[in-house]
Amino acid sequence: MKVGRWFRRLRDNKPLALLQAVGLVTVGVLAFLPTPANAYEFTTGTWSAPTATQSTLNFPSGVTATVTTSGNTSPFAIETLGTRGWNQAYYTPTNMNSSDSVFAYRIDTSTCNSTGFCANGGQLTIDFGQPVRNPSLHLSGFGAVATQTDRFGRIFQSDFHAVMTLTTPGATLSLADGNSNWAVTGGNTITTVDASAGVNCNVTTGGTLPGRATAGCGSVLVTGTVQTLTFDMGTRWIQNPAAVGPANFAGSGEVANLTVTLPQDFSDAPASYNGGQAPAHTLSNLALGSTVDEDNSNTRNGAASPFPGGGANGDDTTGTDDEDAFASLPNLLIDPGSTYSLSVPLSGLSASARLCGWIDFNQNGTFENGERDCTNPAAGATSATLSWTVPAGVTPGTSYARFRLGYVTNQINSATGIASSGEVEDYPIVFANRPQIILRKTTLGGTGGPFGFTLTNTTQTSGTVTTTSAGTPTQ
């Protein structure tokens, strides 16, 4: 046989890196692109320059995502999301950008058979450095070709694509969005519908002979709370329908891209309580009450709450009602110097955390440091108590309270701003005058007086009252 020539072009006519070897040229593409939840957090920078085995992505909240490769999977370059062909409709959220930074890696397929499944692609692990809940992946370009032409002009070609199998316990995968050749099977495997896939999301071209389908491209939701995600990397090979026979050779491979987004939880008190950056928490393993969900759909690194309002219930009525630490707050009785205490339900703490609560006592539309109480619940805690001393000057009416829980103290100490973990919940609170009980005592003695009485169960330790004469009521 003699070496044939093989070219591929992306939609923008920008060539991918070609992998050449004796008798054959192969190229593949695979990309991980971000997905949201409702509000999503994404980097404002780029993936770090890759080392021999890894690269890191930094999120605004302080969370990191470090990709480590092993075996036949290795770092390749830092590229952009649109490198493999771009159609925004394939991804959720709908405002992902073709210029978003992605980590490109390469799967060496030199030793794979030219048809069937090849399981020796190595591993790829994403380590977040802390627990995160329901992260999202976006992938594109699941498709590659190996082609060769003999001296008679006959074309031998195999179409192949990456297969990623999640091995992390307690997490499952589901298809969030994608093109017609995108598939997630068995709750743990990312693959394509048709193995004869091209190398571009939008067209079937790839090798000398086009595939039956485009590359597989789309978004994948990871359901579960995880600190690492580990994938076994493989490839599936099929003879191109128009080829004389299949093909592969030493030096073949597939290039792939990856990036990650993280869901966020937002506050829902009136906007004046949110400052320039509304409180937003990256979803993790700990929560106020028993659950937390994502908010602010299709908004990247949102600064404003998606549902501020007088009822402080926008998060309750959107998605899951995750504001479940309290059904409602008990009225705060106006009694300067008295203590108002709440036992706050918690869940999921894998380490010592920080819990802070604010009550807007002066009803000025902001939460101030003097209106805050904080505590440090231990790992495994299911509740923690917050207490406030009722100040002078509180007037009857409705105000607001805020609770924040997370692992990073300086983030939780502020009533506004982003946090790398936990949850925020807002509630209305009623300030009510202390009810007055009037006790009327009448002595029935015919003569005598005055008569003395001792009062108990009053707001003070004890009290006294003296009647003036028999038959005269005193209160």
C-alpha cells in the first residue's frame, strides 16, 4: 500500500492538528463544554497551561477543577469551545460562548483494533478540591477517522469516536442537550448514536469518505455530590460504509476538549439586601434544612438575584422548594434586651462549617454587621443555634432575616457576595409588640386594707401590687 492523503476541515475551515504516521493519517476530536443548572458559575479566565498530566480551571468563588490524565490519555493544548465546530443550540445553558476556554487532550489509539470497542484509552479525572453538587460537562466532536489508500486507489477507512464511562460511585449522567448524534447510555456512559461520525458538530465530513453522521456534541448533567469524577476512556471503531475495509496504525489518536460549569443558589429577599453582588453559593454537600437547588437559569456568574421580592419566597416557588430550614420564622416580640433564638436545621456537613444569620432590626433595607450572629457547627452537625439581643428602637412591622452556611468563614461572614459552598435562605420576620395581660384583683373583705399581693410569671422575676381598700379593684 502507499500512503494516501487525508484532510479534514472544520466549519470555519480551521484545520485541526494532524497525527501522521507511516501508511496512515488519523485525527479525532472530543470536547467537554460547560453546562448549567439554573445559575451557573464559569471561569473568567482560561485553563492553566498543561503540564505532562494536568491542567486547572479557577472559578470566581474559589472552587477549582483540576483535570488529570493517565495511560493513553494525555494533555494536548488549551483551545476554545468553538474549535470543533459551533452551534449554540446544542448546549444548555443557551449562552455558552464559542470563545470559552477549554482543555484539549489526546487519546492515543495506536494499539486499537480497526473495528469494535477499544478499552485501553486510560483515565481522565476531574478533581474539584471540595464536594460539589450536580456539576455539568459540555462535550463536542465525538468523532474521528483513520484512512488509507492503497496503490490501486482503494480507500480503507475506520470511523471511530470516544466513549467515556463514569466510574465514580454515587453519581449518574444524563443528557441535558445535544445534536442528533449525541447520547448518554446506562446513566454512566457518554457516546454517540451512530459510530460512523464525522469530526465536526455540524457536518459529516472527516476523512476521505464522509461518515453517516456528524460528530456527537452536547451537554451532560452529572447528578450527585462529588469531589472527583473519574472516567475510563475508550473508543469505538467501525468500518466506514463506503470503504473497502477498515484501517488503523501506530500513531493514531483523537484530540478532545473539556470544560466545566457549576450550579449556584441565590437569595430572594428584596434587592436592597443584595448589594452589588447578591449572595450566591456554589452547590456542594451542605445545606440549610435538607436540600438546595440551583437558581438563575442561563445566567453566567450572575450578580443579581433572579427573584428578589417582598415575600422573600422566589426561591421557594422556583424549581424545588429548597428553602426548608423553616416553614416560617416565629414572631420577634419587641422587648429591648431580650434574646431571640433559633435552632437552624443543617445537613451534609463533612467538615466544620460557618453559619451566620442576620435580622434587619432597624428595617433600613440592608443587613449590617451589628445585626449578625454566627457560629461554627462541627462536621456531622444537624442543627446549630443562633441568638440575637433585641436592640432598643425596634418598631412593629415586617422585616427580613438571612441565613448563610458554607465552609469558608470570610465568605459566610458577609451578607452579600459569592461563596464556594453551602446555601443562602431569606425569610420575612414579623416584629410584634409584647402582648399586655391586665389582671384585676378585688378584695372581698368587708373591712380593712390595704391588702398586698405578690405577682409571679411576669416579665420581671416577681412583682407586687397593693389594693387601697376592700371592694376596690386594682390592676
